[in-house]
Amino acid sequence: MQRVCFLLKVRTERLDEYRERHRAVWPDMIEALRAAGWGNYSLFLREDGLLVGYLETDDFEAAQRRMAETDVNDRWQAEMAPFFEAGRPDEGFPTLEEVFHID
């Protein structure tokens, strides 16, 4: 199992709305994420807009490709892009190197 952690930056003036959107993620988006192999997926948001994502998957590149092929992902990313300083969050977000893990 591959553990993936990534960072993004949410616009500080949109933090409340970003939180609200994630209280009601579309059911078909959740279903697509699961089908694409995004498991144990969490997002953590700091008050300065730093967003930390974590997920577990068998193959992150394959999971990203599968999501990119879905219509629901295109619709979700188009709606979410204005929340981020760097545009669409699914295009090239930086991942962090795992340097330690304990079960």
C-alpha cells in the first residue's frame, strides 16, 4: 500500500466556503474516488490556507489517471479551482516524501 501526502494552498478569503463545500461532497465524487483507488483519504486545513491531503492507494499515478478520466472529477475540479492559489488542485500537486512510518 502506498501512503501519499500532498500540499496545496487554499485562498484564505475562501476558507469558510471551502470547508462548507467539503461538508457536502457529491456522492458521485466520493464513489469515483473509491472506484479509482483513493482509500483512507483525508484533508486537513490550517487557518493560513495550507491544505494537507493524505490517502492510501495501491498505485497513486494509476489512481490519479482513473480520476482524470471521470466526468465528475472534471466538474468538481472546475468548481474547486477558484479556491486555490494555483488553479486546479488535481493538476500537479506536490507530494511529500515519506521518511518514517510506524504501524
